[in-house]
Amino acid sequence: MIHHVSIGVSDIATARRSYDAALAPLGAKCLSEDASALGYGGDGPRLWLLAVGATVPRDIPGLHICLEAGKRAQVDAFHAAAVRAGGRDNGQPGLRADYGENYYAAFVTDPDGNRIEAYCGRKE
């Protein structure tokens, strides 16, 4: 149903370093770039980062972006890379039994406070 999502970032260069690292384990890369926006995806830009200066307040309940991973190891790698690249841990990789039997996920906040989740619904 959703074709793409756009989120605001305060500094496009910082966002590029952070998202290049965090999304690589999920098979996504920057496919479109200019001074005001970055577009990430695999077969086309699906996640857009817009240089807006001011970003969404960090305390909006429930607002986050969930990205799908093909394997649990990709969720682990996403989390580790995101934290190394300036993100903050917002939920270590692991099973979330409350969400479903095979719901394996990790949560981070990017340097601007945007909440990003990587999820895998497979047993591997």
C-alpha cells in the first residue's frame, strides 16, 4: 500500500553517513541524492530523507518507520551498524513475542531522533 515514506533530517551529510551504514545490511542503498534529499531503496527509492532543518519532535508516541529484513542476521547487522554510525539503541535485536511468534526486530533512533525499526518474520 505505501509506495514511499519521507522523513526530515537536520543535516543531510550526517544523515547520509548514518543511513548508508544502517541500511546496507538490509540491501538498501542511496539511489537518489541532491543537496536537499536522499532516496534509499533496492529497486527504487522508498525511504526519502529531506533536509528540512527542523525535525519531528522526539516524543511523538507510536511514530516510527519499520523496514523489512529477509533474515534475522540482517536485523542484528542493521542495529549494530546504526549504533556505530551515530544512532542510539532503542531496543536490542530479539524476538518480540507480544507482536507475534516469529517477530524478530531491533529499534534505533537516528541522529535526529527518528525511530527506525528493522523486522524479520522468519525463523532464520
